[in-house]
Amino acid sequence: MKTIKKIKKNKFQKLFLGILALVTLGGIIFLNIGSPIETEVATGLLDKEVVVVLTPQGYEPSDFTVPVGTKVTFTSVTGKPHWPASNLHPTHEQYSEFDPKRPIEPEESWSFVFDKSGRWDFHDHIRSYYAGTIYVTN
């Protein structure tokens, strides 16, 4: 399931601060975790929804594990359009449904529900050097 929605600046700023707190906590947890199966414990705190933020340094978080059925929402704080999509660049054939098929404006977010288990590498189609991996488990 894919959704695109507008985010107001005030809500976006509050959302970003909340995400930043979660990412910071998650980062501390991830630093001590070695395998994808263990990272599920850390992301399980997010209750079947994960928010991934594209920052000037890249995706935050960039590598994480979620159970099948998890909604992952992609947003950006770069002030530029972004386009999260599955690898391989530029065709997005690894998981072709994981692709909004267009740039997402800076004030928008895009959500995708992962209904297939596996390792799904992703990138920003506009700036492909921003990349990450989502491990989806049963």
C-alpha cells in the first residue's frame, strides 16, 4: 500500500524532533547489535511503523529490520525532492512495488507496507549515493 501526503511545517518539525529522539535511541541500540535478527528487537519499539528520514548525511536509519506488514514512511529534511526506491538503480527491479514512481516533494512523505520478507536494499533515485537496507522478517 502506498500513500503520499502533505505535512505542515509545524507538524513536520515536531515529527522530525520525535524521529530524531527515536533515531538517537535506536542508534545507541544499533551500535551494540551485530546481526539483522537482533536489530528487530530495536525496531520492534516502533510498533509496526518506521519513519526513515533523508538527511544531508543520508538515510536515518539506513539499515534496520522489521516484520512483514510494517509500514515504512520516508520523509526528508534536505529541502529537496527525494525518491526512495528499491535497488537496482535505476530500474528498481529488486522489489518493483517499493517505488513511488516519481519524486516526493520536500513537504511530502511516502509510505510503503512491506508484505514480502527478504533483504531489500534501497537508494534515493535522485541522489543514488544515499542508500540503505531493510530486512523484512516473517
